[in-house]
Amino acid sequence: MKKIDLHIHTTFSDGSYTPKQILQTAKEIEFSTISITDHDCVDGYLSAKKLAKKYKIELIPGTEISCYYRDYDIHILAYFINPKNKELKNMLKFLQKGRTERAIKMVEKLNELGIDISMKQLYEESKNKNVISRAHFASVMLKNAQIKKYTDAFYNYIGNNCPAHIRKSTYSPSDVFRIIRQAGGLSVLAHPGIIKNDFVIPELVKLGLDGLEIFYPLHTFYQKDVYLELAKRYDLVITGGSDFHGKTRVDNRLGMMLLKENYLENLKTKWRMEKKSVSPLKKFLSN
């Protein structure tokens, strides 16, 4: 049986493993296919692209894009995207700039709350200065002994609805779906169970959603059954992965949630079909 994990983060966003370390580990545990899905960037994928061939691991282009829908923080996994697509690159630059602007405001709020933290510390913590995440805040605060546990940062300061939380600048879901499709990719709703409102799924389908991440470590058996039924009802592709971040998360192991090969083949089939349907339109628009 092939081992497949389509949700992995590296040091290019908020993971603690470099792309090379991810590939080395994936090779050791005999993975066949992975996708590096760093937040709001494709740098991790690009860094791993050549190495993946050396390790004989299939590497699917990916990223995880943050946006909001009806006040819900939703994450869209984009697969098979062309990293060179101009509109995709422009969107990612906008999101990265928004992350920096948010970080500056969060630093100010934390300082007002008596937490001594600076952008310099955050830049030193991050391996990719364009993607400052809340995970970097938590790591710095832990190193500064300003919190006792990593999760305290989220529960007390920077989590949703906490005193130092600031929303990111984002695109609308419909624009995200459109740009992903123009970049030749498919849009999958990451960890829908975390949203805690399954009624948004059919609404997102109408906006252009292609699939659901069903096999996810935090999803219960009941949730998996519900999402499998929704995927069948709305003709959505099914994906899954560990959402691996490395040392920053407890009980988070690479490959702790695997995707069956038939679901990967369905994902590829959907992608090929969409690719064929989009190509004539692109040709028409370019004339």
C-alpha cells in the first residue's frame, strides 16, 4: 500500500522541519507521495522540487491559503497549481504583506499588555520573513519565558477573539477559488471540522470549491462519515493528511493520517478533467 500525505508544513511557513528534512523523513518511512502546503507561499514546494526526484518521492505542488467566509476563518488547500502563474504570485505577495502588517499590529497590542516582543525577534524566529505566523509569536513568547506552554499564547493572547488577535488581510473565497483554477489547480477545504459549521460547505461549493480534506487527525469518526456523505452529494474530491508542523505541535507525526491511493487517483482525474476544460478558455481569451 502506498503512503500518501497531502498536508505538510515546513520552515518556509510555520513548520519546524526544512523541506530536505521532510523528504528525508518521508523516504525513511517509505512514502510514495506528499504535498508541501506551506501557508500563503509556494517556497517550500519549490525548495523541495529537485530533491524529491533524488529521493524518488512524488511531490504535488501545493499551498494553504487563508481567507474568511461569513466571519469563519477558513483555509484552502491548493493542489497542482502552477507556481509561476502571475495572478497566483500576486495573491501570495498580497497575503504575505498582510501577514507582516498584522504582525506589526499584534506586536503593538502585546506590548500594551506587558509582553515584551519585537518584530526583530519574530524575523529571527522565522526562516521565511515573508510569512510571519502566530506560531512564531508563540515560539518567541515561550523562549522569552512569557508563557509556560506553547498553547498558552493562543489561549490567552493571540488566538481568535483574544486581546492581541488581529485578522489578516485576505482575498474572498470566490477569488481564491478563481485564482487557483486559473493557476491550473484544485481547491480543497482544509480541516472542515475545525470550522464548526458544516452549512458553509454547500455555500463554498457554489463559489467554486472542488474538494474536502476528510482524513485529518482531529476529525472524529462521525465527522468523517458526514464529510464523506457531503463529498458524495456535491461531487467533491477527497483528500487527507497529517497537517504536520513538527516540534511545535504535540502528537503531530508525519504520516499520522494517510490518504488511500484511490482518493489520490480521483484527485488527479479531477485535475486532468479541469485542466482540459480550462485550456480552451485560456486559448480563447488569449486571442
